[in-house]
Amino acid sequence: MRHSLMDILVCPVTKSELTLEVTREENGEVLNGTLRCEEGHVFPIKDGIPNMLPPDIREQLDTSATHESGTNDAEPVT
Ligand SMILES: [Zn+2]
């Protein structure tokens, strides 16, 4: 991602500004790093792509791998 992206990127949870920590950069493009908001949300940048999924959504995606067969279908509909 380019540094100019910081102008439009905000935390998807709190809409607050993000702080960029660069771990790898090439030709003005951030390849690896971390975006942090004031509230402590952390968003990783991998291969130049910022992962802006809110942390709780990311957890849901992780746990959905265990495939819960959720709904209680014994209840009659009244
Ligand atoms: Zn946040």
C-alpha cells in the first residue's frame, strides 16, 4: 500500500485515525507493517495489503472453521 492510503484509512470499529508502523517498504510502498488505532485495534499489512477486517469479525472467521450446527430446530413455530 502507498503511504497516501493513510489519508483515507480509518479504524473500521472506531473510525479513528490509524498509526502506521512499517516493517518492510519498497519504492514508497509499504509491504509489511501494522496499523494501530488509538483504541488499540491492530490491523496487519501483508504483502502490501492492509487487512482492515475488524478484530471481532476476524475471530468469527477463525471460529467458523469449526462449523457449529447452530440453530435449535426442536422449537415449534407458533
Ligand atoms: Zn479501533
